[in-house]
Amino acid sequence: MHVVLPDGNRLDLPDGATGHDAAAAIGPGLAKAALAVRVGDEIRDLARPLADGEEIA
């Protein structure tokens, strides 16, 4: 699966990946500092699984 980052880049993740997994894939500092993930206009808990193709910030 993949998600789309704010700069338009694609981030490939394993199926069932969460917002925390996405943050960790970007970098350990972000994984430690992140409190939530924005998916479209919705703020979500980092433990919630992401869906293929979602745009995150």
C-alpha cells in the first residue's frame, strides 16, 4: 500500500500500516513527536490503520 505526503511524494508502507508507521518511515524524530495524523480534513489517532492511496499530513 502507499500514502501520499503533502509534497506529493508517495510513501510505500506494508498493508495495515498506521499513522505511527508512516511517521516512523519518514524519520524517528517525527515518530517520537507526532501526536496525530491528518487524513484529508480529518484528524486521526496514530494507531488507526491507513488506507491505500490516502493523502496524509
